Amino acid sequence: MGRVSGGDDVILGCDTIGETIRRLRQEQGMTLQELTDKSGIAMSSIVDLEAGRRKAGGTVDTLLRLL
């Protein structure tokens, strides 16, 4: 298991990073639009990342800090 540091530590299991981002976003009741507005990252990029169609890059750190 990996560990990502942020406000609170998040333990990553077998989920892909996109699945983890989606799960954290949904647990907080945050919509895609809200995450887009807070992160400045295009909604299409977040959707593709959550669906596993986009490789994780620098946007992942930004998204995990907000979740």
C-alpha cells in the first residue's frame, strides 16, 4: 500500500488513482463541477482520470490535496 501526504494521510489500496479520486470526491459529496472549480483542472481531464483513460500526472497532487 502506498501513502499520499496531504492534509490527512490517504492510504491507497488496490484501487487505481482515478478510482481513489472518485471515491474521495463522492465521500465528500463533491460534484465534478465543484472539483473542477476548486482545482482549476478541466472537467474532461478529471472524468478521464477517474475513468482510467488518462495517466496520472501533476494534476493528481492538486486533486488529492483538495480531497
